[in-house]
Amino acid sequence: MNQLPDFWRTEIWHPLTVHFPVALLSFATIFIIAGYWTKRSNPMFTGKVLLIAGTLGAWVAIYTGSLADAVITRQLCDPTVLEDHENGAFTVAWLFTAASALVAIDHFNFLKKFQQILRTVIIALIITGTGFLVYAGHLGATLVYQQAAGVYTPSEDCIEFTDPDS
């Protein structure tokens, strides 16, 4: 008789950790741009906090993604999508890491003389990072919904969902 696998499998940790940084970094981009544009500190501070938290979360998602990679690679029909997804994720993490470092420099006024240039570079990094975030997310969805990466496929008669005692 087939048994339903445990939900807390290694490949499940990645989708559980990846959605927070996606949301945090997307909102960080919106708040930072709004803060620079309106010259108000509240959206700017919120954007900075979201950016730092999202960047840390992106690195956690990369770690859990590498754990999932070891499990699902052999199950994929087209593993090149996984490789592109991984490369896109690393690009996202590095772009937002660079933006986070520059936001810290801007926050503490280390380069006050070059503040406008610094903020332009920050905006360019987070917009580019958000573009790669959308691309990496699209590839992740392609892996799940077209190649069933990390998805448990029940037997045809779904016997594993029935109570063995009944």
C-alpha cells in the first residue's frame, strides 16, 4: 500500500521561505522609490527596513533552494530551467545586497556630496533587481506547474489518502 509522504520534505522548505522575500523586496522597491520621489522619510524608512529584511530572506531562499535542487534535479524533464532559475535568484540576491549596502551608506550620510548619484544607482539596482525577481519567480512557477518540481503526485486511485483502518 502507498503511503502519503511527510509534508516537511527537504524540497518544501524552499517555497515556504521564498515568498516572504519576494513580497518584501517588491514592496521595498515601491516604498524606496516613493520615498525618494516624495522626499518623505516615512516611506523611505519603511522601504529600507523591507529591503534589508527581504535581502536577508533572499539568501535564506537561495540556501533552501540549493537543498531542494539536490532532491528534484533528477525528476525534471528540462533541468536547464532550474539552472536559469538558480542564476536568476543569485542575480536578485546580489543586486539587492548591493542596493542594501548603498542604502546603508545613504542612510548614514557617508557620501553626502554624491547623494543624488547614490540614490540614482540605488533606484537602478532595485528596479533591475525587481525585474530579475519577476523573471526568477516565473521560472520557479514554470518548474512547479510545468515540471512538477517538488510536487507529490498521488497514485491514480489515491489509495494513500484513505484511512487504512476503515
